[in-house]
Amino acid sequence: MKQHLTVVTHPLVQHKLTIMREKETSTAVFRQLLHEISQLLAYEVTYELDMTTRRIETPLEEMDAPVLAGRKLALISILRAGNGLLDGMLGLIPSARVGFVGLYRDEATLQPVQYYYKVPDHLDERMVIVVDPMLATGNSSAAAVDLLKQSGAKNIRFLCLLAAPEGVARMKEAHPDVPIVTASLDERLNDLGYILPGLGDAGDRMYGTK
Ligand code: URA
């Protein structure tokens, strides 16, 4: 991917996103739409997967048919909201390998602290897609990518539903080699670090917590 930020403007993505943003949308509908939208976003973020060919026989003749090359891609969910995007993506890419990164924010330093980290092996040979619905300050995203690079990942992409300009700038500064794919670049963050106009707390909305 050449550009650092790709906004997926497909009408289906934008329509579903609008319903997800609305405060009256129920948990069940929010979850279903997230599932659907993540498959559309998965299409975009995997566009540059390496291909090779395999000799196959159709009922009529032989051909060299295109197939994915190399190791299975790795999807890395940033807990907990990342799991909502992950579920839909696995519907489209069921053979993907999956990892999880758990980070919390230290209230004194405001820096992300790791509490869980489990990722597939051979990350250096896989396309690695980090999923988190909300790219807000970008601190936890940048920290997650730091950890993945320490584990050898080289070909990393970041997939989110909404991005704030602050988060995009933070990622560009920390990881200019990591393209971001999102359904919307929103306006800004509020004082509490929420994206405006946003959709609220993505984890709360998908799991029905407060
Ligand atoms: N995380 C969320 O769930 N929502 C925001 O607006 C920002 C971060």
C-alpha cells in the first residue's frame, strides 16, 4: 500500500457505519453491523496479499490458477474491542492465524502497559493485520506495533473502524511503514480521548457494558 491512510468510502461501509454511530442502535444490531463491515474492510486491507499459481484441472482442462502464496496471514486483536473486528474477518479468512495484545493505560504515566501478549510464530514471514476499531490517541496502537516488530513482524497493516487525526499522526510518526485502513477519518478527540463525532466506546457498544 503506497499511502499511509486509506479511507474505505464504499457505500455499504458508509451506510453501515452511520447506523453504528447512532446512539439508539441496539447492541445486537451494532454487533451484526460490525461483523458485516469488518468483512468489507478485510477485503481492502488484504488487497496486496502475495499470490502464486497452482496447476489445477477444471472439468475441461488444466490451468495455472491463482492462489495465495506463503504463510497464512496473522490477525492481531488489541483487546478487548479488537475482537469485534476479528470475528468478522475470520468469517472471510478462516485459516488466518490469530494473536492477542492486551494493554491498559497506567493512570500515572498515561502510557500503555502490556498485560497479555500471545501471537503466532513466524511473524516475519506473514502479513500481519492489527485490528482495533478505534484509533484514538494512537498510543496503544503504536505500542502494539512496537511489540509485534520486536517479535519479528515486518509486513504490518493496521485496520480500524474510525480514526482520529491525532491517532493517525501518532502512528505515522512511530510507524510510517504501517499503512492504516479505516472506514472514516473523524474530526478530533475530546478531552477524555473519545473520537468525535465517533460512536462512543466501541467495546461497551459491542458487548452491552457501560
Ligand atoms: N475508544 C473507544 O472505544 N471510543 C473512542 O471514541 C475512543 C477510544
